[in-house]
Amino acid sequence: MVEQTQTNSQKDRRLIDTDIHERAVYEDLIPYLDNPWKRYITDCHWLQEKHMPYTQPSIAGVDRADARVPDGRPAGSDLAFMQKQLLDDIGHNYGILTGALDPSPSSMHGWYEMATALATAYNNWQIENWLEKDERLYGSIQIAGQDPQEAAREIERVGSHPKMAQVLLPIDDILWGDPYYHPIFEAAERNNLMIGMHHNEPPTHFGKWPRYFIEWHTMIPTSHMIQVSNLIFNGVFDKFPNLKLMMIEGGFTYAPHLMRKMDQQYKDLRHEVPWVKRMPSRIVQEHICFTTQPMEEMSKREFMQYVDQMGSEDMICFSTDYPHWDYDSPTRALPSLEEPLRQKIFYENANAFYPKIPDIKGGNE
Amino acid sequence: MKQVVCKKTELQPGEKMRTNLGRIPVVVCRTLDGEFYAFSNSCIHQGAPMSEGAICGATAPTDTPGEYRYEKEGEILRCPWHGREYDIKNEGRMLVDPSRRLPSFKVSIEDDNVVVSK
């Protein structure tokens, strides 16, 4: 058991890592695909469209240079190495797998039948090779969200698996709050699943790419803000009162501004969205959490100013983003915080967010 | 504290190696001119193992947007995680903020041995 292998200090720092990227190379998925989908990869060398025009940012592309599997396979593709480098070394209690966005079925700009087949294959591969092989790992259901009816069927198919914690929606150029996509949220809520949103290739600059990677990466939180605003003003959380949303890898420092701005707009423009019944900031507090990474370096005082403006200590959840280049260390990324808040950010908030994750008693309670 | 870490011929120009000085993890770097340097193996940002990073060059500061010139080949130690650039020949100072630097150690050559000390 995990608890038995932990030191006392690790027990004090219970940890749920809300963003871990496992990677399927396409060959991994072939045994889980039927024909003709399998043959499109083996015979036609199908690759998912990718658009990022930049030289990759760090010395190993978008990965930590030390996270490549020793036998040469890509970072995140081997459970044993991930266990050694991350889960065991850090002392994780739980981790949420969020995929590598390649393949990202919901990101495909066409051929939704292929996307649907890929999502099914990916979910089966994830369950068999990760979720059922490490009790600490919980999963994200891949769907082809462009076809909400097929997506809902996939959620029904695997949603009852005890290790599937959320439905993953990528942030690209689809605004998921549109009522057209509500069958996805309806199926998620029916299966006690949360929604996780993680950016893939969001067009942050007027539908196009900015000139430099540093611009794109700086402005990623704007794409998260657009989705939060879109879901709230399209009434998703009024229509699905048990639904919660984890905004993954955009950090949390944009939240105070967005909450205040939405409240101000709501006071003036409520007549346009009469299906929204509460102040937007309250909807955020009751339905949305934000993962920490990538953390801006800040002092404890600065950190607490953000928390104060969010009006809640229950919305921030720690994440590493392993094995990516901008990984955040659980021991180094955040300033030193008072114990109750530290426990919330590293464990309790995510534990409360994901109903399928059992609680582990411990820490300074 | 003083310690032999390797033979001079065991580390070629442009290479780096991980070692320990007592209990302190150290990365020893050899620049293209053959000189040896030693730094803490822990990045001052979040503690990444610098020996898993890269010895490389860097794009030179310029007053002209869009102008790229690569300089300091073999003189930059780049972090394996966030890619921060440290200038090996300038006391391990961070390029974007020279007031911050990797802790460094003295290196001497005694016979054919590379000796690190503090």
C-alpha cells in the first residue's frame, strides 16, 4: 500500500497531483483499434494534425530532459519509469492522468468517426495499462466532443469505471458551453464524473498563432478565461448543478480578475443571459477549481493576495505537469504556506473535487 | 574539502558530468577551450539536476527584433526542466538575471586529475 511505504514527512504532505501526462505512442493504440481505423495508421501512416510553428521551447522539446525513458521512448510513455521518477520519488497519494494531447480526438478538425474510434481505443489502453496497474492513478475519459452524441455514448461506456475521474475537453477552438455540446455534460453528471479542461493548441491571438512561442505560452490563460466565461454565461452550471470543472495548466492567477470582471458585466447585462441565476464569481467558487502549474514565482504574501481576492481557499489544486518542460516541483514551486492552506492545495481540495478518489487520513488534521 | 572527480581525458570539451563533493551534488563542465568548471548540480529555481541539461550556446542580445545570432557555443549550461541559461564562464550567472547564479566550486588540474574543491 502506498501509505506503508511513506515516511512520516511524506504522510504529512499528502499529495494529489492533478496533472500528469501519460503518453500513448500510436503503436500502443493499434491493438485497441478495429479496422479500418487500425489500417489508417499502419498502412496510411495517419498522424494527428499539429499546428505549432515554433522550435520547441526547451532542450528536450516540451518534455523534461531527464524524463525520457532510458530505452529512448518518449517521456511519459512508461509506467515503471514514471513510478520511479515521480510517484515513488515524490510520494504521491494520487495522480490524475490527462493524456498527452496527441492524439487528442476532440481536437480533430474533421473525420469525427476516426476521432471517436481513437477515443475508445485510448480509454481502453489507459484503463488496461495505467489505471489498473497503479492504484494511485486516476484517469480522464477521452471523447470526440465534436460529435456530442457519440461522445456521450463513450462516456456511458467507460464512465462507471471506478478509476475514471473526469471527462477531458481540450481547449482548442471549440467553445464547449454552447448548448450543442450539453449532452457531454449531461452524460458526465449522470456518471459522477467531473470535467477537466486542458489547453492543446488554443489560438490565443485572433484565431492565429502569435509570432513567438513566448507570446503564445504567456497568453494561454486567456484561452482558459474564454472557456470559463463561455460555460458560465451559457448556463452550464445552472443546468447541471452537480457538475464541476477543473481548469488544468492555466494556473490560477487569472481567476481573481475574471471573477470580478464577470460579476461587473453580470450586474449590467444579466438581461441577456436570464438562465444564469447567481453571481458568476459564486458559480466559480462553487463549481470550478484551478491547477497551480505553471506557477509564477511569488512570495507567501503575494500568494495570499490572490487567495484573498478569489474569496475561497478551496479552489486551488496542486499539479506538477510531469513530464513536461515546465514541471513544477511539489517542494519548490509554491511559497511556504500556513499548514491548513497547504493541506488544502496539495490534497484536500482535489479530494473534495473528485468524488471517486477515496480519502486518506493523515497530515496535520 | 577537496576531491578528485575524474581523469582530465575522461571529460571531453563540450561535455559535462555529475559527481559529488562530499555529500554535495556537483556538475563538472568542460568548455570548448578545454577549461573545467564546477557548479552545484541543483538548479536554483526548482532544484532540477543540471547534469541532465545541455551544454550549448545562446542567442545573443540584440537591438534588432527578428535578428538571431548564436554565441557562446559550449559556454552555456541549460536547465533540463525550464531551460534557464547559466553562463559557465561568467561564474554560472543566469543570462536573464546576472545577480543570480549557480553556486560554483574551484577546479584545478593536478597531474592528469580533475580536482574539485570548496
